[in-house]
Amino acid sequence: MSLPVPSSVFDREGHRRAAPAPAPFPGGPAPAPALTPVPAPVTRRPAELPPAHSLLICVALPAFAISTDQGQLTGRGLEGFYRAGRRTLSRCQVRVAGREPVAVQARMLSADSARFVATLRLSTDGGPDPEVVVERVRHADGTERITLHSASGRPLRLPLEVSLGTDLAEVGVVASGRAGPELPASVHDSGMRWSSDTAHCVVTAAPAPADALASAGLLRWEVDLPPGGSRSVELRVRPDGAGPVRAAGHGVLRSGSGVKVVGDDPRVQPLLARSVEDLQALLLRDPHHPTDLYPAAGAPWRCGLAPAEALAAARMALPLGTRIATGTLRTLARSQLAGPGPRSGMIPGPLRDAGPHLPPGCTGTEATLLFPVLLAEAWRWGLPAQEVEELLPAAERCLRWLRTSVGDGAFLSDARPGGLARGEIQAHAHRAAILGADLLDAHGREDPAGLRQWAARLRSAFQEEFWVADRAGGRPAAARLADGRLVPHLTGGAAHLLDTGLLGSGTFAPGLLDKIRTEQLARLLGGPAMDSGWGLRSLGAKEAAYNPFGHRGGAVRVQETAVAVAGLAAAGYEKEADSLLRGLLSAAESFGHRLPEMYAGEQRTEGGAPLPHPAACRPAATAAAAGVHVLVALAGVRPDAPARSVKLSPLRSAPLGELGLSALSVAGAPFSVRVSRLGLAMVEEAADGLQLGV
């Protein structure tokens, strides 16, 4: 998770400047020095982010709308319509017959729309029953339809008033609490217009209002309602001169939008449907190459490109097709650092907090290692050969950076003097080397042998030098300091040690741990310290500085939970995978099947519900893609499109009973599979000539 911060805290390469971090564990040695702190020019403490966990967020990037469950947009907090990072309308308040209706229900209809229902009792002597229902359907694209429904037995003539206002503030300014007062309005055509030095906005209404009062931003209609009748008014919010919003991801996941899941567990269908919807709603186009799309990190805070999260989401979404992967890879390849120097070949990215026991970590390192992995696995899922060839040079540069950074050593350390080596990064680096070598070898490129040799050296060194021994069987270290001492804390990042990556013939690459230590890690991840009952904690509950709301200090991060479920299932530890999966499905149900990027890691209790994190993005690309990832992992679909084959390795325990997935994409064609209650898989639809592997 990364929250809005002033641009002055980033250096020229996009890395966040950080103050020195605390010691990695009580009484232990200080960690490697952080980047040189740079005094921030801001003299006052930044305002606290307004809570977002209880808001209804309609998303169709580059537009989104944020509402409370009351339906009225009051201009407080984050409420309003947004487009391209700017709040176009902050206030939209409805009054009928001079009174504010009573809100009775609010719910999401889809990723980009929400419905609000309120009622109104007109007379004091007619009993307690409402006579008018006010329905509002709000869309992310800046459209709202207000409908009055009469439940009265007599004709009604009611004044409908809509009060509008805006500050035209950027989302970062709104989030920091520094948005200015509302701007003065002017009557414009059939609505209102506002202007600032940098932006303009127009709200039009159909039908046109009977009256418009600029000083109050007020539009007014006289609505005639026959008994049992309805009348509607539609508002359209647009930046002045701009047309209707066309969501960047509209129609992109044509195959994905048809993906369906059926089975014994009723939770799987709404989770998959909402996950695909949210992922499509978060897609953005590269402004200079509009055919290339990539997922934004999440709304409302991170409606832009976050390289590591975009690559991770695109990878987990490969069963929906390879277009998101292609757009993400192309976009990031254009940002790849060139020229001489130790950073040549990197995908740039900022620093992010790594929890209470480690200094901030560079997301650019993670993105650089994920790039060749996504390309290699997209190739296995069916990325056309021409597109693979186009992206291979960028993947080669990523792998060359890896080999250069490692040099003669075994571990990939942070790129600063005395940098520590993080356990999670070793897993990413090892996977990149193995899958990258496989990709280069298949396409006749240079040095796959060198990558494999280093990966073998890393495996040997990791097992000897990255394991914390104790009486309970030990654990992988969170990091290794330059002097060889270990940071012993158990984190959710250890799940990445189980994520080894897909090779040919539906096999997985070898991992950094041997069988005995893999079994011990599975036991730890499935134990009560890590499994909260709602998913995998990012830090064990028994660790120092554990905080159930710490996004890398104890909260459940959905991406890590999905990685753990898939990794445990692939390694054969179905009991532990089953427990984490059921917790994730229960959490999704509690969140209306729209999983946030994280939520509190408090222990699950009978009749309880997961506690939301007030600053979490929801929807979030990695959380949405995680819903696809865990369900496909249950079926064990392992394609090898270049070899025209697919292997099925479902969970034999069939934890959710019968499960059928249809309209996935393998080798560029629809693919459907069904897993029986006995854990047996059968292909129901596949590309012509695609062979079932064993």
C-alpha cells in the first residue's frame, strides 16, 4: 500500500526518500543505512487521510464516484464525482417538497454504479407509511438518474430541488483536507457551470429545470406524479468541453466478462464476477500508446500506474487472457532505465514501507524481477510469438541487471551501501532467473546457462544461510544483514517462497526450500500465528511490533493470501491451503465480494466479521486479480501453449465441492474445466489440437 505524499519526497528515479529505519528487532543490530534523509519543505504535519472503508466507490477509470450510504453528496470528505484525478462535482443534494428524503438503502449494482433509495412521508396525518420513494442510480462516468416513485392513491405535484457545488480540487488535495471553498456557479444551458484557473465543469439536466439559481447552485422542477407513477431527471457531470467518459477498460476483457464459475459453494460465483468487473474498471490506457492497457493500483488513492502491483495483477489475471499482460509489459518496457550504471535495465519504482522490522524496500527491484516472469508465463498461457519477440529485449535487460547486481555473490541485496538481502526478494529473483532462462533458451537467446547456475547457487546458499533454526523446526528469515546476521521475524512475504512459477509441460520451477523446510513453512503459514481465520497475516501474531492494522505489520494482505493458497495447493499442502481459502472467501462475502487490498488481521471469532482498514484501496487490482487466481488454482490449470498442451492438477480434497470454470483463455481460445467432488478434473472446452497433459 502507498498513500498520497508530496512529490518532493521522491528522487529523480521515482524512489521515495526515507529516514533511517529502526533496528530490525529489539536488541539486534541496526539495519543497512537508509537513503540520505532530505528535509521536506512542508512545515506542518500532513492531514490524516479521510476514512474510505465505509464508502461506496463506483469506478470506471479515468472516472470514479465516491458516496456515503446516505446517497446525498454533501461535499464533505471524499464525496463527489472525479475524472482524471480531479473532483468535478462535490455536492449534489436532493430535496423533495422542501424536505430531505430518509435514506433506507445503498448498494453497489456493479463496479461502476450504485443505487440509493430514500423515502418521504408527505403528510403528518396519513400514518407512518411513506408516499414517495426517491431512487438515485449513480454511475462512475458522471451520470446520475433521480427517479420519484409515487405510492400515493392521489395525484401529486411536488417540487424537486437539486443543490449542486464543486471545488474542482485534485484528489490529492481533497485527501489531505486542503480543498478550498466551493466555486461560484453560473447558469449554463440546462444546468450549471463552474470555472477555476485550471479546470471547468458543466452539469446538464434532462429534462431542463423550470428554474435555475446560480447563487445557490440550485436546479428546480415541478414534478407531476399520477397515482403509482414515476418521473425521472438525469444529471450529467462533464469537464467543460469534454464528452462522455469512455472507460479505458470498456470491452477489454471480452473473454473475461464471460468467465463463469459454478459449484457447490455459493460464494465463488459472486467473487469471480466482482473480481473481473473490478479489474476491468481499474484499467487505464497509456496516453501515448492507447492500445496498451494496464491496471491502476486501486481507488481512491492510487488511480495510476504502480509497476510492481500492475505486473502482479496482470500475472494473476492471465487465465482471463494475455491482453492486460501485453499492455502492462509494453508500458513498463518504455520506462525501463537505459545507459551505463548499476541501475541500467531496471523498471523504476518508488520505495514503500516494508513493515516495522525492515527499512523501506524498492518496488522497482520487485517490478524488474516480475517483468521477465510475467512475459514467460504469458507465453505459456498463449501470448502470440510476435508479441513475445517484441518484449524479449526488455526482459533480457531485466535479467542482465539481475546478473550484474548479484555479481559473484549468492544473494540479491538492496542497491545501497551495506544493503541487506530480503527473503521475499530472493524468491522473486530465483523465479526470474529460472523462468527467464527457460524463456531465453526457447527463443535462442544468450546466457540461459549463467542464470540457471546462479539460481542453483542461490538455492544452496539460501538453505544454509537464510534459515532461522529453533526448537519448533525453524523458519525462513525475513532478511539477512550484510554481516550475516538474520532478521528472524515471520512475515506473510514468506508465502512467495512457495510461488516458483510455471515452466513447460505444466510443471513448476524448483523452489528455494527443500522438501523438509517447505513442509515446515506450510505448517507455519497454516498455524494460528499466521492464519487469522480471514486470511494470511502480513506479520505473525506473536512477533514483536505486531499490529493487526499494520499493512505489512499484521494486516491480511489479499495478494499474499492468494499467493499462499496457490503455492500451498501446488506443493500438496491442501489442508493449509483450504483453511486460508475458506477464510478469504468468508472475508469476501463480508465485504460484498469486493475484496479490499487489505483488512485487519484480528483473529476470527464465531459470528464475527473482518475489520476493514480505513485507508485500504477498494477496489484494488491485486485483490481483484487474487479472486481469479485462487479459483483457477483450485482447478490446477497449468497450460503450455507453445507445446499445445495443458495439465490439470486440481486439489484432490475438492475443498469447495464441485467446481466448474468456463470461458477461461488458454492458447488464445476459450477453455472450460470442471472439478468433481472427488477432486477429478475434466476439460469441457479447449482450443483445437490442445492436448491434455498428465
